[in-house]
Amino acid sequence: MDVSNRTVLVVGGTSGIGRELARRFAAAGSTVAVGGRNQEALAELAGEGFGTVGVDVTDRASVAAARDAVLDRYPELDTVITMSGVMSMEDLLDPAHFEVTETTIDTNLLGTIRVLDAFTPHLVRRGAGTFVTVTSGIAFLPFPPMPGYAASKSAVHAYSEALRAQLDGTGVGVVELVPPAVATAGQEKVNPHALPLDDFATEAMELLAQEPTPREILVEGVRMHRWAERDGTYDELVAQRSRALAMLPGRQG
């Protein structure tokens, strides 16, 4: 992918990985718009020269309105990155967890599908373009305190594979970005092994710029998660990660 000559929309790009990727694409020479719910963050990004649009991926009408606004301003749009996501801990022994699971699935999985559905006709009509979906190392190596998150990201992986197959021959590609734990939003305090955001973005952009672009963007720090089953380390690693269940409020003491 020529990252220096794209017209990119980053949905969920108001913070963290999404915002950093938006800045990296812009620095490389691409035209970049950012969508999200945080109006203050959108205003800051507009001040940096980004196009911005308000969008709530849990609301189909909001996604449709954002699509129309973006395509009106950027009819040459060729790259859509779906970054929106929530990550929460859930105690499955507590029936109250279901509301958290529902929100997680609605945002991470259905929100991704709403965005993909909204822009698929445009990219197919163009006969060229790229969707970048975002999963997680947790999609392949579950983190037991976050079952809904793991399930949602595993589902986005499977959906991305199916979408790629169905779009074959249209000129529209599907690239899956698979981050490990990245030091954003205070995660470095929870996980001292989280990869610095700058390091992650540099490696991810280098992989995106390859020709041909890999189907999965796997930085070095996520490969142990992605290939755990293949490498025979899956059971041991899940057992290690299960120790974190002690973090759940109902399991403490």
C-alpha cells in the first residue's frame, strides 16, 4: 500500500492507536479524515488540519450520516480504517456482566460491520480501495478477565476473512491490523509490558507500506499471541493469563 498517496478515513481515531495512525498517514502525505464521538478531541484534530466527522458506530443512522458527510467532502476516499472499540473486564459469575458484554459486542463487532456496510458500495463502485479492520492479539490468545472483548475481536477476525473472500475480484482489499497490548489510555500502568505507542505505529506503518500489503499486520510483539496454537504454547499461555482473574473485584480477598 502506498501510504503517501491515500485518502483515508479513520473511524475511532480520536485517541490511542487510531489517532496515531491518522497522524502517521498524514505525515506520509495522505489526506486523512477522522471520525469519532469525542467532540473535544475532534476539535483538536481539526485544529491540526484533519477533516473530522462525528459518528457513533452503535447507531446505524449516525454511521450513514457520517458516510454521506465524508463522501461529500472526500469523493476520492479509498481507505477506511475501523478503529472503534471498548475493552472491559467481566466476571462471568456475576449475571450483571451481560450488559457489559452486550455493549462490547455492539461496539466492537456490530460497530465494525456497520462501518464496513456503509462504505462497501462506494469502494466497490470505485473498483479499488482498502478496508483496514482492527482485531487484537486477544482474538487469538484470550485474556480471561475480558471474555466479551476476546469474543468480539475473534469475530471481527472471522468476519474480515469472509469479507476479503467476498470482495475478491472487486479491487477492494481487506487488511487486518492485530495490535498487541499498546501503551495507550493508561494501559502501561496496568501492563508494564505494553508496547510503546510510537514503536507500534512505526512498525505497523512499515508493514502497511509493503507491496503487497500483508493480509494481517503482525508486529513482532503480537506474533506469540497470533501463533500460540500453531507453536504449541496456547494452553500454557492461557493458564498464565488466567492468573489475572484475581483482578476481578468479585475474586479479590
